[in-house]
Amino acid sequence: MPTKLYQCTTVSTRLNVLSACTYSVWQHVDCMGVDKSNIPESYLCELCKPRPIDLRRAIRLQIQKRERELSELLVYIYTHTHSVQCC
């Protein structure tokens, strides 16, 4: 089955994710160290194809993405609530 690239929309995030193997696993491309510009024709998760996964790196990437999203949201809220003139 060819690998498909999807958008993860959980927690208001848009991240590239891979569909993988018989376990119907969805994994973030960045977390798994896959090059977005060179998605493999066939992708197996670490259960089907055992290999070391840098879990600390993956967690760090997700935290950084959430922090960027929160920062963008705060800027949006600030600019849209402080631009309204009263009276």
C-alpha cells in the first residue's frame, strides 16, 4: 500500500502525518524524521519495522510547535481586542 501524506488537525495544529502499515498508525513526518519532500513509497511504523525512535526529539518538536501556535494565537487575540476603539 503506498504511503499517504495527510494533515493532522488535532489540537488546532496542521502537521504532516503519514499513514502506515497494518496497524493503521498515523505518525507525524517531523517526529519520525521523514523528509517531507521525499516521502517513501511504502512506510512502516516502528512496530512493523523495529528501529530506534528519538522520542525526546519528537516531544521537543511538538512542544515547540504548540508554543509557536500559542504565541500566534495570543498575538491574534491581542491585535483583535486592542484595535477596537471604544466610545
